[in-house]
Amino acid sequence: MQRTLVAIGVILIILGVMWPWVRKLGLGHLPGDILIERGDFRFYLPITTMIIVSVVLTLIIWLLRR
């Protein structure tokens, strides 16, 4: 369990450092992400992005456990 938490922490740090380059890939503005803007109100729900991130993290954790 400790190795998994450390690995997730390292991945999050790497993703945080690489965020300017990741944003250029379009992650966060994919088809299926919901954006509602009305006047001063803005609601953003990145459904597709969450699914992709979940699949990638699941694969990484699965590979680390093997």
C-alpha cells in the first residue's frame, strides 16, 4: 500500500510539472466534457477527461502491482 501511495504521489508531481505541455494536448477540453456558461456562472464537468485519467491510472497501478 505504501508503494502505491508513493507512486501515485510521484505521478501527480510529474503531471503537475508537465501541466503546461499536457494542456497543449487538449486534455481537459475533450468532446464529452460539459461546459455551461451563463452570465457570471460557469460550470465545467470534465467527464471524458476523468475517464481517460482513470483508465491511465488504473493501468499504471496494475503494472506496478505485477
